[in-house]
Amino acid sequence: MSNLLRSFLGEPRPPAPPVHLWRDWTLVALVVVAGVLEGVLRTDMPLRVLSVILVVALAPLLLWRRTHPLAVVATVFGVIALTDIALLVAGARALDVNTLLFVLLLAYSLFRWGSGREVVAGLAIIAVPATLAIVVSWTGFAEAIGGVAVLFSAFALGWAVRAQHGARERWLEQVKSQERVLLARELHDTVAHHVSAIAIHAQAGRVLAATSPSASLEALEVIEVEASRTLAEMRTMVRVLRNEAPVDYAPQRGVADLELLSGASPAGPRVEVTVSGDLVALPAAIDAAVFRIAQEAVTNALRHARNATLVDVRVAGEPTTVSLVVRDDGDPGGPDPAPDAGFGLTGMVERALLLGGACQAGPCPDRGWVVSATLPREVPA
């Protein structure tokens, strides 16, 4: 039990909370308008002016509920608690403002965006006005239990969303890590090839050194080129390999195998592959990345493009880059893909970035979906 408590207290804040989105400003405006309208229209509302002022003053704090969840909870619930205590001491009627139900969103945000210690501290703060509200406005056990249940539902929902988002982020990181291992495997193949070439030319240079000095010089030039490529690709391999996962050194497919994708779906959309430009002598990592990104994009199109008749794959070799575009003609506004459909694309984006390129995906302006990638012709050091 103590280990569980320490683990909860040590829970960090979720990274990168959204800051002041347009819907936050809309929410603040709605709360303020609702509070003013309630003060104007409700005939049985006690302390009308004070209630409206309280709502208008506290509503803007909703803007900071993600970035400063504990501070916002402490301020809002603290002000409410102090107001209830002051009214109780003065013998006045307790506040009865329906618009103050927006505090449930703060309770949700505390569990969604706060650290473990902030959650515990926030619970202690929330307990004070919650208890006062039950005592001052006592209407029976049923109402009290209902109010507590609603409050704890906000807590539970915030924690559930946090856990679900955290699980997705961990899975995305696992996909990226797996992609790094695959890329390291392919770079290993390339490095092994270059080292073998260096060894062969070095042996040939030794044999020919006595009889043909010019041949030895040519061998040294080849060794220099191969060694430079090897060093660059070894640096890349060390950079991308982040763990010691087992690596399978089976040969990888490349640009020459893209035609295999054209027969990917005999009963579904037609897949057409067009290759143009200079695609000769690509580094193995770039060669394999082009095929893998195209394969992933075609697979997603065949699975998720609604009423598509064509998946068009175009690869072009430029002087310094290789470009890839995979486009389908599915219905616009089609259903979203399955929750795990983006994981493969995440791996492709990670691979492109590690190789010094870029990969994007999104809807076409007219209809269908497009995946585009640009990769350098040389592996960055």
C-alpha cells in the first residue's frame, strides 16, 4: 500500500497541456453570460449581486485549469469556502448559484493535468467547500450522496482520460523505438557491405602493390570513399539505436520492389506505381525507407479509404532528394481510421525524421487522402 501511495505521489504532470484554446475563451464567455442571466432571471436567488460578481470573477480562471490545475482549484474553491464561512458567521443565506457547477470542470482538470502531489493537495482543498455546502444546505442523505457522487465522477473521468492518453503515448513511443531498431538493422547491412568492400580492396592493393603502383592508388581511393560512407552511416546507426532490442538482419526491400504493391488488393482499389528520375545507388536506409513508407500508406488506403477505386503511388528521384506521394480517391469526409491506424504512420514519420527527411499525411483538398514524404539521397551523419 505504501509503495502504491509513493508511486501515486510521484506521478508527474502530463506533458504539453494545451494553452488558451479558442474553445476555452468560448467556455469562459458562456459561463459569464450564464451567470449574469441566472442573476437577472432567477427570482428566488439569494445574494443576487454577490453571486453574479463571484461567477464573473472566477470564470476567467478556467483559462489556466490545464497549466496550473492546483492553483486554479485552490483559488476557486478557496474563495467559495471563505464566502460560505463568512455568510455562515453573518447568519445570511448560503449561496445558491447553479452556474458555479463549472467547478466540476476544475475537479476534472485537477486529475487530468495535475501531478500526484497536486491531486492530493487539491482533494484536501476541495473537501472544505464541499463539506460546507453539504452542512449549510443540508436537504437529506440522498442529496448529499448525489452531490458527492457527481464530484467523484468528475475525478474519475479526469483520471480515466489521463490513463487512456498516457497508454496511447507509451504505445506511440514503443512504435518509434521499434522503427529506430529497424532502421539500425538496415544501416548495419549497409555498414557491413562497405566494410567488406574496404577489406577486399585492401587485399587487392597489397597483392598489386609490387607490380602495379597505380592499381594500389586506385584501391586506396576506393577505400577512402567506402570508409567515409561507413563512418557516416555508423554515426547515424549509433544516433538512432536507443535500446538493445534483438535485431533481425534479413535483407530489406527497396525501390526496386515497389511494383509488388501494385497487386496488393485484387478485390479492392487498383494500386498503380509510377517510378521516375534517378533512383540508382541509393543508400540502403533511404532505399528501404521509401518502400516501407509506401507500403504503410498503401495498406492504410486499402483498409480505410471508403469507396476508393485508385491508390496512386509516385516516387521521383531528384538531384538531392527522393520524393514519395501516395494518394487515394476515396470519399471526402469518410470515417476516421481505427484508433491504432496512426501508429504505423507514426513509425514512418519517425523514420523519415531520423534520416533527415519529412513525412506528412492528411486529406486532399477535393477527395481522398494523401501521404507525402521527402528523403535525402545521402544518410546524414
